Amino acid sequence: MALEEIRTALGIDRVIWIDDKLITKPHDLTELLLVYPAAGAGFAEIAELTAVIAVGGDVTGELEQRLADLSSDRRAEILTAALAAETAEAPPGDFATAELSTETTDAICAVLRIAPEDRWSFDDALAKLPALAGDDGRIGYVVDLNEGAGDDRRGADVLADLCARASRGTPFILTHATDAAGEGTLERELGNSLPRGPEGEVIPVTVMAKKRLEGDAAAIESALQIGFKRAGLRKALSDVLRAARGQLQDAFDKSAGALLDIVPERLETHVFERGFREGVSELHVVERALAAGQSQRLREFFATDETAIGAGRALRALRATVLDTEGEDASEALSALRRAEVLDGEQVVNRALSPVANGDLFEIDANEPGATASTRFILLGQPCDIMIRADGGRRQHEAMLIPLRRHEGAGNERLKMPLLPFKLDGAEWKLDIENCTFARLAALDLASLRPDGRVRLDTGHTPNEDLLAGLASAYVAITGPLDAVLGAPAMPAPPLVEDLILTTSRTVKVQQVRIGIRKAALQRQGDQRGPLPERVSWNLRRIGRVRPPFSSALLETTLLVLGRRAFDIDFEP
């Protein structure tokens, strides 16, 4: 894809280059020579003056006048020498490549069609940027990061100024402080250091290493194609996010207004009471209504908004240009977003004292002495049957508790160990349906009674005042039999009290959690985990919940595997 086509796809009609390399005024060149006077030694017209400056003399006015008397071509030669001195005197590692030559600069200006009046020094930018006043959506800014006579991050100041003016342009940072492999790292560093704009937005920063811009005109154009595509990808995303931001706020306001317009009588019967009867929070319907309003608005936005449609068009056009590096790993950021889609974490399910539900995740509680395995489990059951209702009852009192096993890679796929359609903590897991067992929900309900999610009952416990109606109604039924165990002289001998049994399975996977054990208080001096009270514990802790529709899909997968047809062996020879 030609560079001109990329510019068209990005809507860039004009490119402004801001760089100390583009100094044209004698005053600006004088400022640079005051920092690097040795650069003037090779020029007879100014050598004696820069020698005086080198030993602390002040001939600034005379030097500026001498430079003004020279031709523009001669000043360009002196500028090249001063910039070369800047690179040579930089600390080791500061510059990954040398400054651009005059020939390279001219080639870039020709390829990008940068008009002479759009080649600015930093002082020019300070004076001219206010005139654009944010009306710059079709302008690309190529900004040098370093100013030889001043700040080594002067270019970042230009970006900050653009951000403060709500710029809609496409900015590039040109630098010899990194190579192509380090562009992403510097982009993130610069992006994090910039102030937010008037609406809270951050200007998208794209770094272009000067090392890319080496070679002939064809090589320079190829490098600029890659640089412009990288900028285009960021700009398309930034424009869409900026436009969507206002949509979400508006959708929230409309949903909130619709809810507030409902009369109290209907609020109680159709909003708050619905959640109460289903065994969830009284605000559950409010949460769903707000989420639905914003989700609908986003769907409409991506389908009809001109900014979103234009961004999609630009992204399709940019596919023809192939990037030459993989860039730094983005798995952490993407995994966090995917995790938000798939999982509700501990803070959501445990802090809210949420009743156990289809998709709840448990793991061996490392806080318990002797808990050695790191097994994880998922609870699967028909949601409407296992949910505890407002009266403390439920239709089904057991659900499937299935161990999760780490996926070790291709080659060991089995029907009874289907792969989860998402990752947990960055790893792939499988449902170990072969070791599926049925667990008593009354025991797992203990996780819903405490904000740490532990399947445990401590001596001296009291009901949390934030318990939902169903758990509050069932509190005595859940804890009463265990209080009897804690109050007994000793742990009951077999046959055990039924309420201590989580599952009758004796497989290795559930061995540490199958029976609740009465345990003595433990002080654990010097242990950051802190003391433990006398308790009945199953060595189990709830760590989150797989969200619908993923949890429903896992339930369906499990039922399909368990309900498959099986045939006798074929004995025909």
C-alpha cells in the first residue's frame, strides 16, 4: 500500500514537522551553538566566536549577526555539524542512532509533501500551534523528542500542548533514543506522562525510531508506511474510544432517568421485589437495566456512528501494509479485559456475600495448615434449581463439583476433559469430568456467609448484617449442626454427622475437602497469615465465578459428555 494511500485512509491532508533539525532562524542556531560551540570550529566564518564561547566568553549578539549574514545553505551546514555534536556528546546509550542527515531530511519532506512553511522549530511550534486551536483532525504532526539546545523531552511538551488544546491530529514522536524494538515501551512511557485533555482523553502517542529512516528513498518510504500504519492503528482506536465515551455517559443518564421515573409502588414490585424473590440482591434488576442500556447504546454506536464506521474503513485499508516487528507482549492487558468479560472476581462474589451459583470457582485454602494441593474446582448446576430463595429453600440441594486440570499442551485431548473456552490466570484449563462429584450445597453455602469466601465456620460466629434474604433465612439451618460439632467434647467419630460431608467421593482430587474437620485454634506467631480460631473447615475457598453465558456453556458441555450414548463392545471378528 503506497504511503499516499495510507495518508488518505487516515484522513491526513497536511503534515507538520517540528524539529530542531529544521532550525532556519539565526537566533535558534545561535542557541544551539551556545550548547555545542565545538561544532563551529570547522567553519571559518564563526570559528573565532565559538572558540570564545567555549571558554566562557559572551559574544552571543555578534555570533547571531554573523550567522544572519550567511546564506541559508551555509547555515544548514553549520546546523548539521551542531546536531552531530549533540549526538557525539550524549551519554552512552542515550541515542540509538545518529541524527538524520540533511539529505534524509529533504527526502522525508519530499515523500510526505511537507511544505517549507510547515517545517517548524520548537519555538515556531510554540507560536503557531494556538492558531490551530484543536481544528486539526486532518493534520499529522511529526515531532522530534529531543531539542539539542534544550530539553531532551521537548517533544513531549509539544504533545502535552496538543492534548491541552483537545487536538484531533495524528502525532508522531521522532527519536534517536530508541530503535524499532523499543518503540512500544517509549510510547507507553510518554503516554503515561502526558496530562489528560479537557474531556479526560489522552492523545495517542506513536513513536518512530530514526534508525528506521536510513537508506535510499524507497527504504525511507517503506519505513514511513510502517510508521503511519502504527499511528493509524492507535488513532482509529483513540477516535472510537473518545466518541464512545460520551455515548456511555448519555446511555447511563437515560437508563437512570427511566428508572427514577418509575413510581415507588412499581419499583418495589417490578424492580426490588424481583431480585428478592430470585435470591439475589434487591438491586439486581437495577444492575441489569444499567448494563443493558449501555450495551444497547454501544451496539448502536458501532453499527451507525460515522466515527466508528470511518475507523473500521481505515483499519481495513491499513491491512495491506505489513508491520515489521511483533512489538512488546500485550497479553497482560488483553488478559485483564478478557477476564473482566469471563469472570467475576473475589471482590464481586465474596465481598457481596453472593449465594453460591452455577460457575462458582473454588480452590484449596492455602491458609489452612496441611492444605498441600493447589486443586481448583468449578461448581456446575441448573442455576434456577441451585439458587437459594428468599425463604431459605432451594429446589436442588446438590450440584456437580468438578476439578480443573491445567492443560499441558496439544496431544492429550480427551472427551472427558474438554478445554475451557477461556484462560484462568493466564493458563489454559480443562474440565476433569472423569472426577466429577456431587457436593452438598449447604456446606458450600458457608462461603457465602463470610467476605473471604472460605468454606468454614468459626466458633463465636454471628450473621453478617449484609446477608441477602435467602442466606439470612437459612443461616441457622446452615450453621446449627456445625455449632453442635464445635460444642461437642471432641470431633465426632464415624459414622460422621451428615452435615460434615461435602461429597461422598473418595477420589484423590477431593480428598482434602470431602469432609469438614473440626480444628483447634492456632496462634501462628510471626506468620503473616495470622491466627486461626477454633473452627470447622473444609480446606476450601471461593475465588470467583465464571459469568454467563460461559458458565451455562460449561454446564451444557458437561451434561452432553455425561449423557452421551455408550455401546457394548463389538465382538465380531
